Amino acid sequence: NVVGKSLMHSAPLTTIAFERSILGKMGRYIVSIGILLFAFSTAISWAYYGDRALTYLVGPKYVIYYRVVYVAAFFIASFTDTTIVWSLSYITIAFMTVPNLIGLWILRKEIKSSIAEYWADFSVKYPEDRMSKKYRKKGRL
């Protein structure tokens, strides 16, 4: 029986698991490189999304301030406990999700008609497709 809590989690646990596999010591480097590439690409993507959203909302004049704050926050986060970083990321994602959900609810009729139009066009182009038949049978088109 295994009792108690593991003192290892997240990236260190993954590193140990890869190291104990048939990859041996190379597993450690594979995980490290993978995490580095994933973190870098994620940081670039979120920076770009925020940049474009701010430009859309207030214009380009405040983008430089956003970039400075983003880089500073990214630097500080690299030295901060991961629990705090993940909690803050969950909060910021919630701040982005709520307005999007409200927008989807407001536009629900347009979304429904767009989906119906899409499936109508799809079933004309691909009459033998099972998904379009499913929608036709249920009277959604």
C-alpha cells in the first residue's frame, strides 16, 4: 500500500518518469526542451492575443505599456511560486471568458442561423456525409 502525499509533482515528476523509462538520462533533456518550447510558444501567443485585443479596444497608443507590463510580469513570474502564477492565470482567463460568454449569449440567434446555413451548404456539397444526414433527420436544417 502506498500511503501519504508525493513530495514531487508537475515538471519534476514528469522528468523523473521520463528518466526512469527506456530513454534513461535523455528523458530529462527531452522533458526540459519540451517544457521550454511549450512555455516560450505560449508566452508569445498570449502576448500577441493581448496586444491585438488591446489594440482593438483602445487603439495602438497603449500597446507599448501593455508590452512593458507583460514582460515585467513574465520576468517576475519566473521567480514566483507556481501556485501563485497558476492562480493568477486562472483569474485572468476568467476575466476573458466572462465577456466572451456574454457576447455568445447575445449573439446566440445569429450563431444558430450561421450554423444552420453552414450545415445546409455542407449537405449540398457532401450529400453522403453522415453528419449532415444526422442534422437533416432531426429537422435542424
